[in-house]
Amino acid sequence: MMWKKIGRLFVIKTRFEACLIIYALAVGAMARGSAYLHEYPGIGGKLLLVACSGAVFLAGAKIFDCLRYEQAAARAKMAD
């Protein structure tokens, strides 16, 4: 029973929670991208920075899509 309660902490239930997760991903990605700029000066570092930010956009879109799908499935289950 306790493990189930702890497990529920790691489930994204609302758009607000999703936004918080995406924000945390973005902060980490930009920190990593900044490190890449210092580590690889020039175009290589800039490309890695863009890749880091692009990964956040893709992950954020997937999180929102999955959240929408799960909410629709829960509504359909309640309707049946």
C-alpha cells in the first residue's frame, strides 16, 4: 500500500505538473548547452546547444500528448 502511494508521486496528472517537469528539463538542458558552448567553442558548441533545446521541445510535446491521451482514456473509462 505504501509503495503505491510513493509510486503515485511519480505520475504526471495535470498540465501544471507537466509544465513544471518541462521547465526543469529546460533548465537542465540549457545548463548542459552552456557547458557545451564553453567546452566546444564555435559552431560545434552552438549545434549541441540547439540540440539540447530541441530535445526539450520534443519531450514537452510528447508529455502533453501523453497527458491528453491518458485523460481521454480515463474519461472514456468513466463513461462506460
